[in-house]
Amino acid sequence: MLCTGCGLENPQGKKFCTQCGTPFSKLCPKCGAENQPLSRFCGDCGTVQIETPATPAGDAASIQKHRTQGERRHLTVMFCDLVGSTEIAHKLDPEEWRDLVASYQRAASTAIERFDGHVAKYLGDGVMAYFGYPRAHERDAEHAVHAGLAILDAISARNAENRWPQLAARIGIHTGSVVMGIGSGSDADLFGDAPNLAARVQTAADPGSVLITAQTHRLVPGVFVVDDLGARELKGIAEPIHLYRALRASGTTGRFKAATARGLTPFVGRGDEVRMLMNRWERVREGEGQVILISGEAGIGKSRLVEQFHAQLTGTPHTWIECSSAPDFQNTPFYSVVDMIAQGFAWRADESSEVKLEQLERSLERSGSRLTEAIPLIAPLLNLPLPDKYPPSTMSAERRRSRSRGPRPDILADEKAGRFVDDVTRLVVRYLRTS
């Protein structure tokens, strides 16, 4: 069964493509009958079907031709490899070694898929992943670096459990132009120097580190704290390659802040918009609350306009609270509120969980919250371990999710249902008053 989305040949009887997820049938909008994806009329009631996007020329022959020709992509490639795998394998029973590699690869694939990556191949104890294929995203390079750091965190968490043997990994990331097409097999192959360069970068990495090339670094300015390693000679590469070691996420609020870390270009135009914002600001100063929505296409200058408005307020007493959302956290309740709390505490990435927890306890005490009830709910939300002195929450996962979203009509009878929202709100209000 040939997929109309990517051209992959799938086994008969499948309902969705195993490569891109395209459905092999569509439902009639009138009678609900199943029809072929390229059907123009329903076979049961004759209703005109909704057009389905098709590949070039829209038939099987053109799909096969498209597969043979290949597709040019701007791709970020990651290589991850275990350190000292030969020595570890020599000390373990073959079945133990198989289980160890499988658990490591599962952890790696989980981190990769979490950040919209695609595991292309397992090469022994190594993993090769693509970011930007089969679906391209605006932040593929950023996702790749996040995934690399997440893999190292997963390995560190395993090692912290004192499980033997201790593991370490090297990760290399490079971004470049490639061609995706069908080679000697039936799966899509990658043609270009990007995978070779990513593999060479991986061999140059120290154990427990993520190295990225200058091409990748240019796409993630300010998003990560990096160590500039300068130009390095890599085996098989004619010219030295400039490398950076990604240490951790920088914690910069918003992509605009990260992208403009090196300075802003002069602000041109948008005079009417700025005057409108300043007019609303004057109403706020007179005691009239205002809400403004700024919408527009990506890259049109929404964040730049807000930054210019903020600059206009310099010298005027005010409190500026800023938080952001992100596609990576669309399923994380109260992500923006959590981000605002972290900003209020001015937490750094190198601060220990114990220090953060102490600050949280002191703040909740001053806000009048009961620690035995508030800490077990708020600490996990802030990714802080729960100390033994606090009893773990006995609520079900569904109830915790309900309380993290706030009271719903079906649980309003529970007087404690909204307490979590109240606790978080009091904590935020405290920082609004003292900032």
C-alpha cells in the first residue's frame, strides 16, 4: 500500500503510514463511509470529498518518481555513542549487555522524540537522529541540543542510582543541507556530508558532553550556555571545524531575548502602534486597567514592538512582569506561571535543589500557606525533589492534574480543590509586591 504523503510502501491492511502517519482512508463528511485518500466522490452516497493534499502529480507513478529523485532538506543531525562500550561488553554477559544497550537506547529515543526528533538508525550502541525530517520545525537545531542535554541528564540520573556499570556518552550535532531519498533499500537515506560531520564531531567530544558546530550554534544564539572550543582538526575533514560545547540552557525568557542577545537593529516605523501603547499606558497610570493583544504573522515584529514599548517606559516607575509559553511545553499546566515564579526567585541553573526548596519554603510561610499541603503540590511542578519530611500526595494523577489546572465545575464541592491555585497565586502576588 503506497502512502500518498511520503511515498513509502506499507504492508497491506495498515490504516496509517508507518513513516509519516498519513491515513490510508478518509471519512465521508456526510455519511461517514470510508473512502480512499484520493477519492473525489463518496462510494456510498456520492458526496464530493474534501480534497486531500497529494504529492506531485497526485498518482502512484509520480510518487515513486518523487521518492527516486529525493528531497532537499536543511537538517540537523545528531550522533550519540557510548564511551568505552568495548570494555563494558567484555565484562558483561551477552544478555546483560543487550539489556544495558536496550535501556540506554530507550532513554535516548525518549529524549529525541520528546523534542520532535526522528531516530534514524541504531548503530550498535550508537544512535543517529534527524531533526527536521520527516517534518520540519522552526526550532529543529534548538530541539537537537535540548535532546542531547536530556540524554546526558538521563544517563546521569541512572548513574546516580549507583547502578553498575557507570555509563557516559559523547554527542555530536551538525546542521547542513542534505538530500533525502531512496538508496539501495526501501527506507529513506540521507545524502550529504552532514551525517559524516556530525559523526566526526561526536568522536571529538569528551565523555558526558555535547559538541555542536558553528552552523548549529548560529541557529541557537543565546538559548544555551556554551564553551567556545575554537577550530578543531577532525579526521577526514579537510578544513578545521569551529566547535562549541553546549553546557546547559541559558534560561533566557523568550526566543526574541535569546536571538537579540548580541544587540538590536534600529527600530524603524510602527509609530502608530507605539503611540497607541503609550496612550494605553497613560490610562493605566490614571487607574484604568488595560489589556492589549498584539497579533500577526511570524517575524512581523511583535516582540520587537513590545521591546520598544518597554524601552519607552525607562525612567517611569513601574513593575514589568514577563513570562512566555513554548510549543515544547504545550501539555505542561501552568508553565508560564512556573516560569514567572522561577524568575521571581532569580534561580540559576547551577543552584542545588536544596537551596531552591528552602527559598520556596520561606516564601510560602510568609504567604500564609501550610507547607505540608503546598510543598507536595508545588515542588513537583517546579521539578524539585520532595524531601522525606513531607508526606507524598495521595491524590490520583487525574486529581493532581485537575488541581494544577484550577477547580473545575465537577469538583467545586471540594473546598480544597482550588487551594493549589491559591498557593501559587499568593506566591506570585508576593513577588509582584516586593519586586
